[in-house]
Amino acid sequence: MNLPVRVGGFGGIDGLRRYLVDERIIAVVDATHPFAAIMPFHAQAACKAEGVPLIAIRRKPWVPRPGDRWRSVLDMQGAVEALGNEPKRVFLTVGRLELPVFADAPRHRYLVRVIEPIGDRLPLHDVTVIQQRGPFHADDEEDLMRREGVEILVTKNSGGDATAGKLIAARRLALPVIMVERPPKPDVEVVEHIDQILPWLVAQGLFVTERGV
């Protein structure tokens, strides 16, 4: 299906308000990443100002299970501090944009998994980079952690099944996990799955479905 796509920012709340008006937007679905910290609030403010219905898709965060050794932190700086002073083999699965802060802890040996090249975002001597895209299965994750001598995992609480295998593997190996929790989100209507959006649009009177064969 060929659909129009807008790439790039809107220019803050005012820019988004103009876009809603100019494009005659009748509803907004916030499908931003769980760690988007600004756009969800801009969407809430712009939609409220222009009277446009808004709903957010937010998948459930991961929660610790029996056997997990999690330490929750609020941000990446907290994750760096939680690593401690003793040198460790650290498995980073936080995305390439979050890597620079770990340069403040050069005593550790890092295994970094990313989708795109990291460039000079973590300019330390002992950094091993794996470029892969999920899903990642628990057995493969366990093999990787054993092979690389991982001692601690650092990850973001994105939720979902595609990358949950690393948590299962860490549990099996009794490895500690530093879990960076999600940033605050605005108080808006929320669903967990994209297949819940069409019924919402129908309920809003914005979309009509035809019944029958």
C-alpha cells in the first residue's frame, strides 16, 4: 500500500499544531518508541489544543520473574554508576545513541549489539561490536553470553517478545541485569496492540466498517 510519509520533526508543539490543521488530521496515533521522551508530550499538547483525538500504543514493559537479578535505574547515567568500580564484561543492548555515556567507565570490557554502525560513539580500547537485528532467541542469547564471557547485561525496558530472549538467558545464567526504565509519559488513552486502533477509530465515529460477506 502506497501511503504518504512525513520524515523529520514538526518544529515543536506549534509546528505540530499547524501540521494537524494544514493536513486536516482527524486523529493521531502515538506509536513512538517506548523511550521517546518528548514527542508524546508534544502530541498530547497539540492534539488537545486543536481538539484532535489522540491514542497511544504502548506495549507492556518487562517485569522481573523468579530468578531474575534486576537492578532498575532511571537513565543511562544511572546504568553507568550501577556497573560499579570492579572491571566487568558488560553486554550493552541499549542502542547506539546511548553509548557515549559509557565512555565514562573505561575500566569495563564492552560487548555492544546494535543494528547500525556505532562510529566513534564509544571510543574505548576494549569494545566488541555485533551488528544484528532481532528477534533473538533465548538459546542463542545464552550461547552468546557464555561464549563472550558476559558478566552483566545492560538493557532498556522496551518490552515485547523480539528481544526478551536476553532476559531469559540472563536468568538461566544467574547474571545481573541493569534495567533502564522508561521515561515518563503523558496521561492519554492507551492500547497495547495496533489491532486495537481500528475499533477505537470506529468508536470515535472516524471510520465506518461494512459488515457482511
